[in-house]
Amino acid sequence: MKTTVFLLSLCFALSCNAYTWHGLGANPVHVNALNICFSCGNYKDVICTTTGLCINDGANYDWVSYDYSLPVWEAIPYDTANILVVMGNGSFSDGIYKFNLTSHQFNVVEWIPNPTFIKFNPNNNRYYVGSRYNGLLTSTDGLNWDTVPYFVGKAAAAMDFYGNHIAVVQENNIFATYYSGDNGTSWNQSLSNIPIHDLAFDPNGKLYGVFTGLSNSSGLYSSTDFGATWDLETWSDNMETVGFDIIGNVFAGWHGAVPSEQGVGIYNTQNHSFSFFNTGLPNLNVHKFKVNPILSSITIFACTDTGVYYMNDYLTLLPELKSNPQEAFFVSSNFSDNTTTIFIQPDILHMDAEITIFDISGRKIKIISIRSDEICIDNSEFSKGVYLFALTDKKKYIFSTRVFL
């Protein structure tokens, strides 16, 4: 059987000249959106708000609110019928809850004061929850939780992971970053005394962190050794969060920022400056950035004080290809001989371009230099699944399409 996947109209290169922010859903919901969780049971999306949850109906993409009068800080899929959430603000109801997507009932799993995040780490198949009072907790099944001994007496405020590496932020009266290179078996404290507020790994394993507030040292920092040491990227006041699209563009968000730096900015790692994308964004107080791993387009989602907004046209087509964007390249997979052929438009050949293949989580799998108009790859190099094929000229993103290998 031979299957050919043609390129969709996803033709981009970084530019501020044309972009549009959209409210999420057929009837966007206006809530203080702290976070969003995609593709929960039956492909429903869940917005975490300051008073509970908003869930789309999975069909018309209308939103329904479920109020619990407590802020929900994060939600993750659990099984086809349930999600796990952490919510609380110092009350006696704080904790980890299981929320049923059919009955719409909250059921407490574990009482925890002031929870901050909930994560599932696929690299070690463990769940993690942070608390400003109980440190870091972990579970193998999401229902039975144990405190990580190293974090007793510490406040876990943010967390991310990349391969065997895990980074955790402590944020209360004492600020510190902790890191593990063995999937949480052992931990160390960062040698750099930078009070990181939020952090995230980019698709290549570089760790970025935000030092928020109005200090003379506030701004964006990075670590190339998984959190052991930190280096300044650029100064900025009131930066709140950092995130990435699937191809690794660095997004920063501000909350209560000064007029010169606010809303959403894409960071240029070469000249250490931001390009701002605030025109048409209804609210400039940003809590989180997220990507939806099942989308075929390069899309960034911003959770703000008045809802979740997205843009997928912040990258624009290179001039060389505007005449015929649909034929930039297409991919043909021949499952009978386990090969895939990439057919390249001739105009691409003089551009010193390359194909980068990402898995669905955004991890870079393979880079292919373009030397001819036909490139054949062996499917046995890849685990069976869906991959993103992205075409770049090594500086700017041009096209992408999703392929099943």
C-alpha cells in the first residue's frame, strides 16, 4: 500500500508583518485562564481558571464552566473518562482531584496545601505534584502519592523535564533551582543563585527560566547544563512565563508589565531581543504558553486574564516560494518497502535548506540536508507514529506537514 501525504498550506518564515490572534473555540470563553490541557478524554480541551474548569463539548467546541470556587493551576489527562487537576489557594479544600468528564464531578485524591503544578513524566512513567508547603510529591498511578524526601521543607513551584533530566523551582522565602540527571533518583541544587519563577526545556534540551518582578536582575535566563548553572539572556521586568512552539521558537509572556515590554514576545537568540505580537491580543497579562500536539499547523496558545487565544500565522512565507506554496514539498510513504520519499520543489535547492523531523511531542529526531529534489529515508529508523516534517533554510521556518511512518 502506498500513501501520499501532500503539504497543507502551512507556509511560514518568522515575521511580525502579519498575524492574527483568535479566541479559542466556536464561542470563546472569557475567563481568567491559568492554564490549558489539550486532548483529554474524547479529545476535549480543558481550561484551568481561577474558579474551576471550562471544558469544550468535543463537537461544536462550545465551552461549559464547572465552578469549584478555587483556582485550578494545572490539569493533565488521566484516562479516557477522567483528568487529574491540582487546585487550591491555602484553603482546607486544597489538593489533587480527579474530575470525571462525563459526570463532571470532582473527587479528592490527596489533600495538599497550596499545590502549584501536576505533571506526568513519560521518561520515567511517574506523576509529579508541586506544593508550596509539602514540597514535591510523586506517584506511579496518579492515586497514591509519596513525598520526595529531598524536597521535604522545600516549596516546589514549577517543573519541567527533558529525557532523563528534571528541573524544579523552589519559590517562597528561599529561591533555588534543583536538577536531576537520573529521572529523579538523585537531586542537586543549582550553583547559580538565580530566583527562577518559571522554567521550560526547549525541544533541544536547553532550559530557559524567568526571573520575574522589578529587580535589577529580572529577565530571561538559560541553562545549557540542565539547570546546574544559569546565564542571563536578557533583562526584562515583570516577565511571567516562557514557552516554545513545536519548532523551538522562544515565547515570553508578561503580566502587569511596563508598556515597553508586555503581552507576547518571540525571543531572538542571536541578538537577544524580542519581537512583540500584541496587536489584536485582547489581554496582555499572560500566564502560560502551550502547544497542542495533535495540530498539524505551527500554533501557539496564550493563557491570559480574559481567556485563551491562539495564532498560527505568525510565520510568513519566504518570497522565493510565494508563487506556488502548495508544491514546496510533499511526502510519499511506501509501506510495502518501508521507505518514505520527500519530493522537493526545485526553487528550494538553491536555498541551503534542510528537513527537520520532529516527533509529536516536539522532540527533534532527524535533520536532513537537501542536496537533490528527491530524498529517500528508511522508515525503520523511526518508531511507528506521526511525525512533523519541517522545511527550513537554517534560519527561518518555511513549511511543515505531518506524516505517519
